[in-house]
Amino acid sequence: KKIPRPMNRWMLWSSPRRRGYQAKYPELTNQQVSTRMAEDYKKLSPEETNFLKKEADQAALIHSIMYPGYKFSPRKPGEKRRR
């Protein structure tokens, strides 16, 4: 079984909001929804970004405890993705 990557700031912020954005903009593709979300993410206040940084650090710590030998290994350029 593949070990999931630890969640970063963007993942922590976007995952609970994605369905709301998709409901608000049903005519947009997933890429366009992500673009809108990124625009809103860039407008966050410093307090909000500091909070997200602390949450991401905490998530990374929990991840390192759960999966102590984890090392991110991205796919090689020629490697195909199987679904």
C-alpha cells in the first residue's frame, strides 16, 4: 500500500473548500476551479498563512511519526501512471 504524502498548506486550505467552489461555479473545469482557489489563497492575510504554516508543520510531524521511514519518490519522466 502506498503511503500518502504529508499535507502542505495548500492542501490543508483547499481540500475542505473545493466542493464549495465546484458547487458555486459548476460551469468551470477542475483546472479553472483550482485557478480561482489559488487567487483567493494568495489574498489570505498573514495571520491566516501563519496559522496554515503551523497546521502544515503539525501535519508533517504527525506524518513522520506514523511513517518514520517515508521518503518522497516522484515518478520518473517516462513512467506511466496506472489507474
